[in-house]
Amino acid sequence: MFDGLKDKLSGFREDVEESTDVEEPAEGDEPAVEEMPESDAAAAESEADTAARDDREADAGDREDSDDEPSTFRRAKAFATGRIIIEEDDLEEPLWNLEMALLESDVEMSVAEQILDTVREKMLGESRKQVETTGELVESALHDALLDVIAVGQFDFEERIAEADKPVTIVFTGVNGVGKTTSIAKLSEWLADRGYSSVLANGDTYRAGANEQIAEHADRLGRELISHDQGGDPAAVIYDGVEYAAANDVDVVLGDTAGRLHTSDDLMAQLEKIDRVVDPDMTLFVDEAVAGQDAVTRAKEFDDAAAIDGAVLTKADADSSGGAAISVAYVTGKPILFLGTGQGYDDLTLFEPEALVESLLDGN
């Protein structure tokens, strides 16, 4: 999963390692910095420490002025104290390549810029001991940068279910054909595995065959299905689902809705009515991870129109780029909660930002 993005992040590490490579003196040669008297070497070390402190305290303008000092001189002073400094010039081309790689992986522009800013901030002016690897610094900077954008708004879904008054009502929305109904069935099974009962409510009352589709899932899973005739009021169906759950001690109501575009005024009005009549505990936006930038754009549009609480990305197992998984939370301010990773009812994975970042950087 997301192997293409993983390769591109690995390429950034290699770029930085190349650009910061320092040629050490040949065996038997005495480096020029070691020919200085001990007092001068100590002075150089003190001067290097002072310069590093000044760099940290300086604003952007002062930092630019300090760059007038020849890079080779700064590197020589650092080398004398057993360290290597990462300069602006070292990062310029690798960061450009990283930006292009992120955009090619369908990472949204503002998200890519945030990642670059964080990496630059964490690496520029940093020094490393010669016994350490530049790759470790790169991995640490990328880890923090990626986690900052991926973990926006994250909350513990199971904890929220456990602590909420029952029944908990969750409504699913999104465009046509992205896997909403199948995701509902998968979440019903995920909940059952953790001891929670659920009832399915078919608020997709406009699409021919919608009742049959969700009924097939309900039969396979042994769940109760609440549905009305085609053309009925979606809010009334989901409300009936809540009433059924309350009367039968069912923990969670999973409400399907018709696929829609954010520009479909009538269908968006339906969501508003569901919100008024049912007052769901969560509204989850569903889209395909493979949709990339389109999924990110739609998530933002649906959040603007209907105030989603989180997202489910289907077909994550078929997504090499990873752009949607990287971008959705940062763009909407609402977390990705689940990834669909296959065709089976058990193929729904709780989204864990830290685990995703570690997998993307694994082997870097």
C-alpha cells in the first residue's frame, strides 16, 4: 500500500545524503584544520558554537545575511569539532525533488508545502556528528512533517463509541460508486468484532436496487435492516432505525444515504434534514483512496456543505500514490478514520497515523 510514495520519500533521503556528503581527508593526510594551534582550534570551536546560536536566534533576514559567510569555511569549522552542518544549498534541490514527488503522488498543494516547510525548519542549520547518518536526520524530519499533516483532528473512534450514549448514530455520505454501502457492512462487522451490535438503515431511497444491495449485506451478516419503499424520506428511514435501536438495545445505527455531488441542492438538503431530524453522532465521508486529488477536493466540498466528522477511504490497498491519505485530514481538519483494504467484510482497517508514517519510512 502506497509503495509509490514510499519510494519517493526514500529518494529524498538519498538526495540529501548526496548533497551533504563531505569528503574526509585521505589516510595519512593531515587536514588543514588540524594544523591550527590548539588555542586557535578552540577559538574556531567557540566561534562555530556562537555562529550556530546566532543562527537559531536570528530572524529570516538575519539568517540570509549570515549565509554570506563562505559555506566551505563554516563546514571546516564544524568539521574541526567533529560535526557536519546541513546548509540551505544542501536542501534546495532535494526539497524541489521532494515537492515534485509529493505532487506526482496526488498530495494536495498546501499539504505538500506544509511538509516542505516542516522538513526545512527541522533540517536547515542542523548539524550531525560524523558518526551519525544524515539519513537518520532526514527520517526524523520526514516523520514529524508527515505526522503533522496526517494526524490532524484524529480521535479514538472506538473510545468515542464506547463512551457515547446508545444508540450511536453514524450517517455515511459521498458521491456515487465509491463504496459507501460496502463500507457500512464492513463497519458493522468491525463493531461486532468488538462487541457492539448494529442495525443498518437504508436512507438511499432514490437509487433503484439500493434496498436489494444493502439487504444482501444485512442477510450475509445477520443484521436487521430498516428500509422504506423507493422514493421515501431518507430522514424518516434513519429516524426509524434510531427508534428500532433504542427499543431493542442496539448499540449503533449505520445510515446509508444516496450518492450525491456537493452541488446537488436537493440531495444536500436531504443531509440537512437528516441532521435536523436525526441529529447523528457522526457523519462520515466515503471516497476512494485511488481518486487522489479528486477525493481530497470532494472531502473539502462535502465538509463545507455538510460538516463531516471524519472520512473512510476505500480501495487503499490498490493505491500506490497515497495522496488522499496524506492530504484529506489536513485539508478538511477532520480525520481519516478507516481504510478499506480489500473485498471481504474484515477488510476494514482503523486508520493509525503513526503506523502509516512508520510504514512509509520503513527501510528509508
